[in-house]
Amino acid sequence: DAGVIQSPRHEVTEMGQEVTLRCKPISGHDYLFWYRQTMMRGLELLIYFNNNVPIDDSGMPEDRFSAKMPNASFSTLKIQPSEPRDSAVYFCASSLQPGELFFGEGSRLTVL
Amino acid sequence: DQQVKQNSPSLSVQEGRISILNCDYTNSMFDYFLWYKKYPAEGPTFLISISSIKDKNEDGRFTVFLNKSAKHLSLHIVPSQPGDSAVYFCAANNAGNMLTFGGGTRLMVKP
């Protein structure tokens, strides 16, 4: 059974460019989460969806960040325009219930 | 405001000895606690959990202890193995709300 699939695994871009990260959750999971991992702040929850509906986006840093879930098998996290301080590893996770999450392998973003 | 804190960013232990990773929380409403393990270039994976109605949960070499009065939990790994070297995150939630993660502790087990 495939786990959570994220793409790209690595992204290097220049400041000001648009970045789109993609996620395919585990089939049947009703919850989808986007986390960001940095050295300073550990794992931060950015936004989560329940049945494709955004429930809490209070962790999204600013308006440059947006996330969508057009269907149960796909979600995107977009940063426009990107800045060097956005450099981090972005994780997508899914679950049947909020407690136990299954994480993807992450997308490492470097903004120059 | 960090509700879940792991005050030790790193820990080094000799193979065969016990590893003790600590975690403190401030939200007394938390009732479910988890530990995740993360290898480089991989996502975190679930390791072990404990409900607030218990004070200990054991799974093989891994035991989690919960001290509700102190708002403290710890993960014990014994005996430690080089393959246990990873970053360990503790997490907590309540009543099905979202997990709040600590900042992680990097464990290095030396052969």
C-alpha cells in the first residue's frame, strides 16, 4: 500500500519565484495536513483539511502561502512569491483521525 | 507559545545503554501523547503513544512514561542500538484536535 506521496523531493528556486508542492494522501484518509520543519521551530502545522475542506489555516505564515485540496487524492501548497526564509522541509501527512499521522518523505525547498 | 517542548536538542548514548528522551507540555487539556521518529531525508514515522489514563506504555525496547502532575513524558529506549539514531519528536493532542509537536531531539547512538 503506497504511503503519502510528495513531489518534488527537492526544489531550488530563486527569490520571487512561485513554488508549488504536491501531495497525494493515503487513500481513504479523511484528514490531510501540511507541516513545515525548520531548525528553529521544529515541526509547525501550516494548515489541515478534513474531507477536502480547509479547517484551520492559522499556521500559514502569511498571504504568500496558499493551499488547496480539489479532491480527496490531491493537495497543493503554493508559495508566491517565495523568499529565502521559506527554505525548509515541507511535509504532507494524512490520517483517518487527527491523532496518528502518516507523513510523506517531505519536499526540501531552498530559496536563493 | 510552545505548548510542547523538548529541551534537549541532542543526546549521545553508547550502544547497549539506555536512552532517555524528555518532553514537557503546558496544556493540561492534552490527553494523548505520541512519539515520532525521523531519519534523514524521510518523513516522521509513528513510534509509540500513551493515553492520559495510563502512566506507562511499553513496546519492545521502547517505553513511554507519563507524569501528568509534572506535565512531563519521557521515552526510554533500552538497549539502545545504532539504528535508533534519529530525531525524535514528541507530540500531544486533546479530544481529537490537531497534534502539537515539540522541536525534536537528535539521538546519536555510538557503536
